[in-house]
Amino acid sequence: MVLSSSAVAGAWGTGSFENDDALDWISECTGSQGTAALAAALEGALSADVVDAPEGATVVAAAEVVAAARGKRSATLPRALSAWLERQPRAQIASLAPLAHKALARVGQPRSSELAQLWSGQEAAKWKAQMAELAARLR
């Protein structure tokens, strides 16, 4: 994996939950009720001029939860998020799919996302493919 030096310490893979920022966000999400934490993460990416890498990782994690609420769960969705989702209004969370899709598209664009800028070299194609697969699950 080739990442900038600032990203290496917090990311160990291209997966949605293979970085410290996404894992930290899990406790924020599971400590909330309903769509609040998800909507905040997604809306933040759409309002920022440039999405910083930690916020980008959070958008990816939030998009995974929305996809799971739509019945298109990733095999890598952490158990804590799966258990939390079972206690939530799934239809309300699933309704965030258009917002999640827009936010994820922004995170995938190097001109608007530090996270996209950080992925380079051989791993860039793998990361982009995983983001495209997630985007497809949001449709």
C-alpha cells in the first residue's frame, strides 16, 4: 500500500473499516439513536470545500451502514454496527442512500477529498474498486 506518510499510521488496508478513523466513528454511531450520526457524517462531506481524510473515512463507514440498512450489507461490517442497526429504524436509515451516494462520490474525487489524494500506487485501483462496489450497493 502506498499512502502519504500522514495516512500510513491510521490505515492498514483499503477496506471500509481498515483504518482508525472509521473504527473510532463506530462508537459515535453506536452511541446514537436513529439517523443523526449517519446524516452528520454524510452532510459534512457535502458542505466542506475539501473533505479531510478522517472525515472521508467516516463517510465511507456511514455509507456502509446505509447500504446494510438497504439489505446490501458488506461481509466486513463490524458486529457492533450490525447489532446497532438491528435496533434502529432501518427504513429511515435506508432513505439516506441518495445522500450517502453523493457524499461517497465526493470522497472518491481527488480534487475534493484528501482521502482520495492519499491513495496512490498499486493500492489506488483496489481502493477505487471498493468505493465503486459500495456506491453500487447504495443504488
